Amino acid sequence: MDKVSNVNFTGLSNIGYVKFRRGINHARSISMVLKDDYKGKDLEQFKNVVRKVSVKTGDYLNNVSSDVLNIECINSEIGNHVFVNGKYLHANDKNLPMFSYIAKITRQIENMKHSDMVVNNDYKKFMADDVLISGAKLSDSMPEGFSLGSLDFLFNKEYVKKGAETINSFVQDVMDVFLGIK
């Protein structure tokens, strides 16, 4: 019976959020595992969007696992930038489907019930260090004193939901600048 409560029916699992520095820039990253299930086809939708906006096969797919989505937002002196699985997402007409997908998925996370926000301990133990920050080990990007034992905070449900809201607002600001609203 206990195993039933660990089943995730949202299409999203192992959602983590981290703030860090990439070089001299402030960055935020939200990472998750996408799945297809009876409530939705989050993985299929993501792959469809990737096909729409990609120049070549493999663009925007995670290099650790094709079902992992990592959205990174960086504030720099020259502007705000969004990266999907380590690849820069230019704010242009061609990439609007990806920006829309990011907005949809982050709103979905914001509105998730805590009971639907499943985090697998094996994932935290064996994958989180490699996927929470695209292209870098989490343990190498965190301040002194941080340990992988502190990972629970990065998967805290309220922290993740607030992180999704922050990412959503960031992406909206990038789109507002692109559309000439700001």
C-alpha cells in the first residue's frame, strides 16, 4: 500500500530549484523529469516543441537523460537570458512555442498539489548533482559549506513552487522585451 502513495500522476517528478552563480552572473534553474501518463503528455509535448524549434536533432534535449528538462535563467549586464537544457533560447518568433511551453509547465508546477510533487530518493542521490544545473555539477557550483546532503531544501515543495513562479515571471519579462512591451 505504501508504494501507491509514491506514484506520480502529474507527468512531472523530481522537480528541483536552485539559485547559483554562473561566472559573474546570477542564475536560477528549475529541473524536472517529464513523463507521459493518463493526466497528460508532458514529455511528448516537450519533444513536439523541440521538433518545432530545433535546427538540428538533439537541440534542447538534455545530455544526461532525454526525459529531463532544465530551464535556466541568467541575469547579465547585457540582459536576461533563458537556456533550455544548456542551449540558449533566443527570443524570436521561431522559438515562441518553447517560451509558451515553459510558461505552461511553470504555471503547472506553481499549481501542483504537494501530494503530486514526488521526489525519488534515488534520483536525488544519483542524478541531482548532474542535472539540477545544466552542464555543471551542482556540487561544484554551490558556495563553500554546501553539501549534497543539503539537497532536500532544493526539492522543498514550497521552494520549488516559488521557484517556478520566479522562472515564469523571468520568461514573461524576456517575452515582454522581445514583443516591445517593456
